[in-house]
Amino acid sequence: MDVDYTVSTDVLIIGGGGAGVKAGIEAASRGAQTLMVTKQKFGYTGSTFYPGTSGWGMNAVIFPGDTEDQFVAEILEAGAGCADPQLARVLARDCTKRFHELERYGLEFLKNEAGAYQGVIPCFGKRLRGSATYGIPTIRKRLWKQLMIHGVQVRDHVAILKLVVEQGVCRGALGLDEMDNLVLFQAKATILATGGACGLYQYSLATDDQVGEGYALALEAGCSVVNLEFIQFIPGITWPVKKMLFQEKNLDTLPTMTNREGRAILADYLPAGVSVEACLIERAKHGPFSTTTCSRYFDIAMYEQWRAGLALDSGGIHMQYAPTVLNDERWVITKWLEFMRSRGLDVVGQGFDMIPHAQCFNGGIRIGT
Ligand SMILES: Cc1cc2nc3c(=O)[nH]c(=O)nc-3n(C[C@H](O)[C@H](O)[C@H](O)COP(=O)(O)OP(=O)(O)OC[C@H]3O[C@@H](n4cnc5c(N)ncnc54)[C@H](O)[C@@H]3O)c2cc1C
């Protein structure tokens, strides 16, 4: 292959999501010349800046009675043997520092009138842990500002095709720029922050640059990958907009789920002793699908109806809410309704369709080998 031109840097970061941004800030603040390359326009793609969601919920040990050890225990329990205890410890140890770091960058986490954080019980968590910040455009603007302040150079529309490995050491990468030039990026250190591969699925909450190229780059360079089958599936909207994240917290208001024949479907999938109400209330506690409680019948019902050809033309099952949801004063509900309205959705009038979507790859390149 003929290289069209060469670029040299101390640290090359491949990927411009949250992982790449943090790596960039850390490298540059230690004095390294740092170059970040992203496949598409910075701030508009990847999970970090996913356009079909209202913002971020972020874990942090900030409420009385919560501890790092409890957080680790809850991650390991939810991971059911797949989670790496060392990585769980890193997350539990560092998340609170990162939460406050983001505040210093100007992100505002939701607070009540008394100035206290509006707490969130995270998916599969047992207690309040962290809060939420809204508005992807604001998040994008604040993180970009930090990259600029720290002197990280960002080049978007560069697709990395191959890592350059000599005698077992990564010396950089080969990439294609926006003019189809083949570029050799020479670097003393290369950081892969290329995200997951949900874009491979028919229904996904992913942008089209999320197809797991980083896994292929790493494998080809001699690394190993782990837990790639550890994927989160979560309901996503298929009509009247597509690829928008559903907010499960409202399920305890007991909406109806109907198929293309207009028939309510959930009761058909429930075993004796599990009511529609119990299933929906349990399902309101976590975004991703889980096999561990009776909430599973909610997702199974949608998927089985889809397999039987009984979904609507959009591919989804129809959801309809009672007008009482409009009077629900819980902040998670009012924020959800606000976001739905901002995208032109009327949950009480026309309702919407949805189906499980691939949301997150929880495995990835094995660290430390
Ligand atoms: C809808 C949705 C809601 C979520 N909500 C939450 C939440 O509330 N709280 C939470 O903690 N987590 C949430 N997550 C998960 C979280 O967003 C991700 O775990 C996180 O953003 C991943 O960041 P990342 O930097 O690893 O990857 P990404 O943000 O996906 O970034 C990957 C980057 O790599 C680039 N790239 C890929 N291949 C190449 C290549 N070959 N060459 C160059 N660049 C490449 C992409 O262009 C992109 O810039 C959510 C995810 C989704 C999809």
C-alpha cells in the first residue's frame, strides 16, 4: 500500500466518544502532543453523542448510605459472572470523581429546588446513585471546549483501517482521510476508543460508525476480545420516529401494548401468578432486557409478536398511555414527556411503536494482555 502522507504525534487516540475525550484530556494535560481521529464528525455520532436520547444518567456515590463497595457488589450481581471485578472496582472508585469533573466542565446535573441532586436508581441498582444531565448539544459543546483548552488536536472524517505493529509494539495506525488519502499516523502510544458494534443489528440505537471496527483492529494486531456476546437490548421507538431510546420509568403508569390487529398482547405471555401490572412495574426498574425477573415477559411479548409477523408496519408494537400520565409529577416522567414532545411525539394521542434494539456492547478488547 502506498501511503499518501505521514502525520507524527506522541499519542494517537482513535475514536471521539467519551472514552476518547477523557484519554485526550489526560494525555494532553501530561504534556503529550495528542491527536484524536474520529470516523465521522466529532460530537454527532457514537453512543456518547447518540442523537436519539435526551441526555446522560451518570452513576456517582453521592447519596448518604451509599458506598463504593456496595456499588461494586451491585455491578457484579447484575453482571452474573461476566463482569470483571477489577474493572468494576475502577468504575466504582472513579465515577464520583468523573461526575464532579464533568460539573467543572460546565455540565449541570439535575437538582431540586433545595439544591440537592435529583437522584436516579440506576438500572439493576438498589439505591439512589448519581443523577442526570440533559441536552446532547450542551454536552458536545462542553467536551469540545475541554479538548480545545487542553490542546488536543481533533481530525474528523478519518477512518482507521489498520494498526501498525512492529515487533509486538504498536507504532501507530493507517487511516483514510476525507479525501481518500491513505495516511500513516506515527505515534509513541495509540489508544483505541472505538466504541461498540450495535450498528450490526437490524434494530439498534447506534450510528452507522458503530460496527466494531476497533475489535477487528485489535484482533488483527494480536489482542484478544472478551464478552462480545454480553450485549444490552433495550426498547427503542420505531414510529413515528426511528431509533429513539424508550424511557422505561413510565411503565408503572401501565400503558397498553397492542399488535397490528389492535389486540393487547402482554397477558398472553405471562405465566400463572404474574399479572400485567406486576410485570410492567418490575420492567419500570431497568432499561435493558433482563432474564432475572418477571419483567422479561414484556420484551419477550414484543419480540415474539414481531417474529410471528404481528408487529405493526414500523416493526414495533404499539404503546398507548392513559391521559393520567400527563398529571404525573415525578421528574423522570415530566422530563420524558418534555423530550417526547420536543421530538413531536404525543404519547396519549397517537402513541408510538417500539421493539427491542441493540444498545450497548459490554465486552470488548481485553485490557492488560
Ligand atoms: C441510547 C443510549 C443511551 C445510553 N445511556 C447511557 C446512560 O444514560 N448512562 C451511561 O452511563 N451510559 C449510557 N449509554 C452507554 C454509553 O453511552 C456508552 O457506554 C459510552 O458512550 C461509550 O463511549 P465510547 O467513547 O466508548 O464509544 P462511542 O461514544 O460509541 O465512540 C466511538 C468513537 O469511535 C469512532 N470510531 C469507530 N470506529 C472508528 C475507526 N475505524 N476509525 C476512527 N474512528 C472510529 C466513532 O466515530 C466514535 O467517535 C447509552 C448508550 C446508548 C446507545
